[in-house]
Amino acid sequence: MSSAPRAPLFVREMGLPARFSLYVMVCLFLLALDARYSTLAGMRAGINALIHPGQMALAWPLDWMQGVARFFVSHGELAAENARLKRQQELLDAGMLDRVAIAAENSQLRALMALPPRPGFSMLPGEIIEASTDPFARKVIINRGAGQGIVAGWPVVDAHGLVGQVTRVYPWSAEVSLLSDRSQGVPVQNMRNGLRVIVSGQGSDNFLEVRFLDMHADLQPGDLLYTSGIDGVYPAGVPVARVVKTEPPQHTPFARALCQPLGGVGRYRHMAVLVPAPQTAVPEKPQDPAQKKKVK
Amino acid sequence: MILPPLLPQGAELAHPPTRAKVYLSLLLAFVLTLLPWMEQIRWLVPDFTLMVLLYWNIRAPRIAALGAAFSLGLLTDVARGVLFGLNALAYCIATFIVLLLQRRLEGFDTPRQTLQISPILIGKEMLVLALGLMMGRGDADWRWLVAGVVAALLWSPLAWLLDRVTSQAPASQQPTL
């Protein structure tokens, strides 16, 4: 019975209210620190490293059961899917050839105009392991983290367009804020006329919004919005959203536009992190001395 | 002549709540919240950790009190990816209230306990939402309050289960003073 602690006869500790207020003060301090500064990221990553293996172990039997269920798929279904994927692959191959040619032409033109080359990106595929349980945020956790070289701030895409951005990195996982998160904004360009606006999330997966739109801005339903790339975070030309409707100003000096995300925000399990390629300034190096000479 | 104690004392319980039992059950409850719940029903999942914590604070108030509430809260904060200290604060407040009312809650049978505990369980979800609103994080998703209601509904099964763990006679069958 020695292991069951009993109330001590003579109390030699702080009273309950005193201890309580101490803990509350620590909590409020932590809250303020975490809300305003990012000093606790290391501590969070450390605790997450403790929790993550357990989480993975818990998810493993479920994944295994899904794997077993997937094993019993009929031959016909597999054959049909195989044929469909082959067709899709052929289309993609054709599109890829086109894209390579255009990219080569583009880089030649940029070199001709002495513009720095566009930053290149490579893809790191990942899978959603968990949806975040924060009632205020639209976030997911993916199974790629600092161990795979992920850095907070990198964009996340799927096959159809932009999905979100890596906002927190843990040792083996990372938190991705989806486009639909209220605190998430993406600088985009209207494909039709090059108008630059910022698309923000509003907490629902179906609609994004352009919050402060000029009253006379030329944005029409059906317009496609692509990343403009001027923020240095998202590469240019990733499809983001299609304008669904624009609303004239009501009680505010600004109009508002509702858009539909093109990427599967909150729909698919697989996504890819865009890893910026190390800046290879190979075509620039010979140019720089030449330009200096010209200046001299 | 020595009078026998009116209430069963620690040694008379077949399996008194020990540190190991309390911490193991708290760990199990925390693991239960870590399970990969489907996103569609995520807002229905109650805070098992808080429920077990409050249960032990009623039954064995000296084992897992404010310190445990604070550490479990921080763990939950990380697992949920919310601001540091949010759940820790909520757990500490809930534990404090339960410890203040501990003498009263201990004597009640489970249905009456549920009535007393449910405002705390629902209030915790409210507090988390209210703190988020205060910090200007946008519109609250009020569906998450349902988790508190579910927790209140699950209180009696949980109390029954943990009573079995300590072989505690239901409170109503205990001799009263």
C-alpha cells in the first residue's frame, strides 16, 4: 500500500489555488510566446518526435487492413484501371514533351533578355497521415519531415494544382496548411489578363476568396488563376483556382471574388512537396563579367 | 475498543488506485485520442485524456493532479498541432475545479456525477474555441462543442470501467456517513 500516496498529515507544499495560478501563468506565458514568436518550434518538434512513433504504430494495423482489403480486387477492375492509367500516361508524356520544349525556349528567351533563370523545383511525394484536429485551421500532417530535408515554407501540390504550404516541420512529419486555411494567402495572376491578386482561404474546402478586390478589377467567372511567383515562395505558373463569381462591394469599398480551388484541397491522400533546386547560376556566371566589362 | 472505519480505507479496497494504474490508464486514454480517426467524425471524438484525468482526480486526487494535467495538456497541444499551452490551460482549469469539488463529487453516484461533470467537459471545448476566437483565428467551427457532449455521455461507461479497474463498489452502495 506504500505505492498509494495518502494525504500528508502536515502539508508542506503550496496550496491548491497558489499552484493553480502558477500553472495558469505558465500556460498563458506559453500561449503568448507561441502566438507571437516562433521560439517554441524546437520544443514542439522534440515532443512530436516522442509522439510520432506511437502514432505510426497505431496507424499501421489500419493501413494493413486496408492493404488486405485492396488485395481482393477483381481482375477486371485491375485491367480497366491499368488501361486507363496507360492512356493517361500517354497523354502526360505528350504534354511533357511539349512542356520540355516550351521550358527550353523560355530559358533561352530569358537568357537572351539577361533575366535570371527561373528557380527550378523537384518533387518529393508524400502521403497524408493525419488531419489536424484544430477547429480553427485547415491543416494536414504528411509523412515527410526534416529527415527528408523538408523546410517550412515550401509549397505543396497535387496532380491538379496547388494544395498548400508546409508550415511546421517535425523530425519525421510535416504540417501542411491547406489553401483553404484562413491564414493562408497565395499571390496569383489571372491567366486571361495578367491581373495580380491574392487568393485567401476562408475555412471551407470548396471555396477560396479574393478578399480585397478593386471595384473595377477585371475578374470574371471562369477566369483561371495561376501563381504569379513574385513572392519567391511559390513557383510561377502553378494552377490555383477558378473564379466562380464576383460580388460587388457591400458596405466596404472592396469587391470580393469567390474561387474554386483546382488542386484537390482536402480530397486526396497523396501530394508532393516542391523542393526548390539549388540555384545553379551556370548561365549567369559567364554573363556577369561580360556585363561588367561593358559597363566599364 | 477500536471502531471500524465507516468508509472503506485504502487497504480494504481489493485493488486500490496505484500510480502505475493511474498513469497507464492516462497513457491509454491519450493513445485513444491519437488513433487515426476519420476526418468526417473527428469533431465527435471526445477528449478521453481529460475524462480519465478528471476521473482519477475524483477517485485518487493525490496521484495525478495539476502537474499531470499540465504535462498531458502540452502533449495534447503537440498532438493536435494547436498553440502551445491551449489544452494545458484547459486541463489545468478543469482539474482545479474538480479538485475544489472533489469531496462532493466523490460521494455522488455516477448519474449525478455526470450532471456535475458535464459542464466541465463541455466548458473545456468552449474554452478552447473561445481562446481561439480571442486570438483572432477566424470563425470558430462550433461543431467541435459536440465533442464535449459526447464526453459527457461517455462519462458513465468510463466511470463504470475504471470502477472495475479499482474494484471500487459503485458510490451508491458505499456506506454513507
